[in-house]
Amino acid sequence: MNFLGKYYNGDLTFQDLWRGHLEHRTLGYNIIFLLNAIFFHLNTTLEMYFGAFILAITSIILFKNYSRSLHQLGNDKYKQFSSLFIIMLLFSLIQWESIVFSLGIAEFIKNLFFILTFVYLDLVINFRTRKNIIVFILFFICSILVFGGGYGPALVLSMIIILIINLFISKSVKFSKNLKLLLYVLFLSSVLFLIYFYHIYEDNMVAEHASISQKISFIFHHFINAIKYVLLSISSSVVGVNVADKYFSLNKNIIIGTLIALLFVYSLIKFFKTKMYIKTWLPLLFFIYGFITFGLILVGRFDFGITYGMSSRYVPNTQFAIIGIVWILFYCLFLEIKVNASEVKKYKKTKIILYLLLIGVIFSGHLVTTIVEWKISPYRKINFEKLRTIAMDIDKYSSSDLNMFQYDESMVRNGLKILQKNNLSVYYDYKGQRIGSNLTSANLISGWYPIEGEFRWTSKEAIGYFNIESESNLHIQGNIPDVYSNLVLSISIDDKIIMKSELKNGDFDISKKVEQIGIKKVTLSLSDSFIPKQTGNSKDERELGIIIKSISFKRE
């Protein structure tokens, strides 16, 4: 946020965009963030759609390479259907933080460039054309310096491991060429890391931090808990943290992580036993990268607590390992059923069932997690709406209220001042460019549920911003449910009550002349609310107030 303030003050430099945050540099995302502010007033919703677009491109690239690896192995329709499982992993809500939060787009773009780097390394290993080498180098540079965000070491180490393995299993005639490729990658990596880490801790966004050696020392002093930390991180790549917290104890999650780790080992053995590397190295690259990422998260965040590695913000990186093993399992599955059905022996049928079972377990974990996160999402929406309400009148709120932003209070206040001063993000919505005078065109902040037909429910308090013209009358139409025996509706404009009305069950129509002009905060406050599940009306767990059919400010 600071570099936005510098841009609008006219003193932004490249160093501000290049500035480190611990071991992370997010040059690519910072540029995207800045362009969003300049051209779209920092529309974070646009970033979410752009993130979905990046995921779509990533899924197409994965589908193309996945299909190529299964060439001549079974029916094309079955192979295309199986690819949906891998694509589902990309879009799974197990990574909900990256989908919801603005910074998630940095993860998705990073993953896209990492995958493209892996794809062209795979091509260079097998088809060493000038075009493949040049494109590989370009994606490699962008991955480390522009979009890597601190995960570059995992990218490089996974490639080096693959090149070393390829060196040892290659034929003598290719040994010299493969050795040169390894040395070239080592040299280029050294140059890129020299640039990346040069003075990274000078003018760092985090002034005080533990050194890498201190973090590693802490791990060795708590080695058993460190192992548990890794196993919990592994478990969260299949069973999301909210599902784990709701249905499983800590020890059960450790057991799940152990079983998945054993599946990693089994898949690794099958990769080499089937000589899958003849067709592609990509699944193993994904697997090794994901596994190294578990180690990076351990080093970076172990001192935050034993369960911190289960956070969904890390899943976009760790799920590489899951995608890798699912890819390997499908390859083994189609390899087994390639034989004519009449020739399939009993033990081969058992293998086929085993592969399907293992894939099914992973799919089930992601499916259940997605369903649970989908059910939680309306409550997250309410929470985010509260953040918007706080942002519009920040001086009114205490330090404890600002904790909802999950940042230091001074950073929150300074950041919101920058947004407000430059008409960005939520503040752009409240300058009249897109605010209307009725419920459809108003900017609804909190306490409003999605439209159901021709009406929408409120909660106990509903807030929205309306554009009020001079000499306007406020008109509200709605319905009071039968669950109430006595209900009072208070209507405020900019926190000043303009009327109170005691409403009876059934439809109502309210009209009130208002004196306020301009973009105003309108608040509907009720004396009571209800939860349908508790009253026995339905299974709906939402806190409901009243039904609103229309609100408008009209000149008479």
C-alpha cells in the first residue's frame, strides 16, 4: 500500500516495487496492483475474475500435457474425463484464502509461470531445440525475478533434482548433453538468485525478523513437533483446515498426513517402475516442488504454531504434490487397463481398483472441503461487509475492531487513508459514480442477503449507501414475517435516526420526506431478529430480519 501512496505523491521508484518482504519479492504482483489502481480504481473484484482466468489458462496447459503423457493409453473419452479430477484440484475451495483475498492472484500467476517453466524444461530434456531453450530461459527468469515471490528456491531445487536423476538414467551418448544442461541451469540459477537476494533485507518491509539459521535451529530443538507440523501440512492439502478442525482431532489429522505421505512414496516408486519419465517428467517435477514447499513452509512458519502450516493460503503451492501423484496414479491406471479386458488377470484388476480407490479418496477430501467452504462463504461475506462498514468511518472504531483486518492498526489506518485520499477501492464506490437512489443501484455494505425472486432478506441491521437528490421522499416496501409479535424498525441516515415505526405482521409500505442530499449511509435497524432453524421454520441457519421488496428515494 505504501508504494501506492508514493505513486500518487509522484515519488515512486522501481525500488519501491522491488522492495522485499522477508524473503519475498512480489514485483509482478505489485505492478498488477498498481495498474489496477491507475486504470480501475483498485477494483479487487476484477482481480478475482482475473485470477479465475489465470486458473483457466493453467488448466488448459495441464490438460494438454496430461493428455500427451497418456497418448496411446486407452480411450480418449476416459482420459478426458480423468483430466477433470486434476482440473478440479486447481479450482478446489481448499485454497479459499487465495481465491478470496486479493493477494491470491499473485499465487495463481506464480503457479502458471512455474508450470510453464516446468513444461519447457521437460521439452528441453527431450527436444533440445533453440526455441524450447529460449522460451524456457524467459519463463525461468520471470518465475524467479518477477512472479516467484520467494518460492524460487523450491522451483530451482526441484529442477536440479530432476536433471540429476535424468543424468544418471540417461544413456552414455546423452550424458554429456544432459550434464551441460544441468550446469547451464545451475549457472543461470546462481545469477538469478544473486540478483534476487542482493540486499533483500535492506529497507525490508519487516524490520525485525529471525534469521534462517535461527529458524532451522528452532526446528531441530523441536524436531518431533516439526515432523507433526509437516504431516499436518500434508493432510491439509487433501482435507481442508476447516474440515479438519470440524471433524478430526489433531492426532487424526496427523494420521491422515502420514497416510498421504505413504501415498507419496508409493507414487514415487510407481513413477520409476513404470518408466513414466520416458513420456514426461512433469508429474515428478510437481511432486518434488510440492514436497520442497512443505519444507519451506516449515522453515518459514514453524515458529507460528504446530498447526499454522495447515492454512489454506499455502495449498496453491503444496497441491502441486497432490496433482503430481494423481497424475501418476491415472497413468498407472490406464497402463493397467491397456491390456485387453479378457487378458486382465485377477491381480491386475486388484491394482485397478486400488488406483481408483486412492484417486477417489483424494477427490473425496477436496469435494467435502469444497462443500464445507461453500457453506461457510455467506458468513465470510458478512464479515467482509463489516470491513467495508469500518472502512467508511474508521475513526469511529476501536483497535479491537480493526483487528478484523489482520494487520497492525497503524498499517490499516494509513492504508485506508491512502485509499480514501485517492478515491480507490471501496471509496470509489461512494463518490457517486456508481451509486443510485434505489435498492438495485445502491451500494449495499452489510446485513443484506442475496436476492430471492423479487425481494431480499435483511439481518438485524442492514446498511447501504444511496444517492439522495434534493426534495426526495424515502419509500420502503416489504414484509414482516409471522414469527414476530412486536417489531420496531428504526431508519437512520448518516447515523441520525429520521424515524421509528412499529410494524405488524404482513406487508408494509413506509414513506418519509428526507432533507439530506448526496451520497448517504442509510441504516435499517430492527428490535429483533430470528434464525429459522431455531424457530423450526426451516433448516436455514442465517440470522434474518425482515423482507425488503424495494427502497427508493424519489423526488416528489
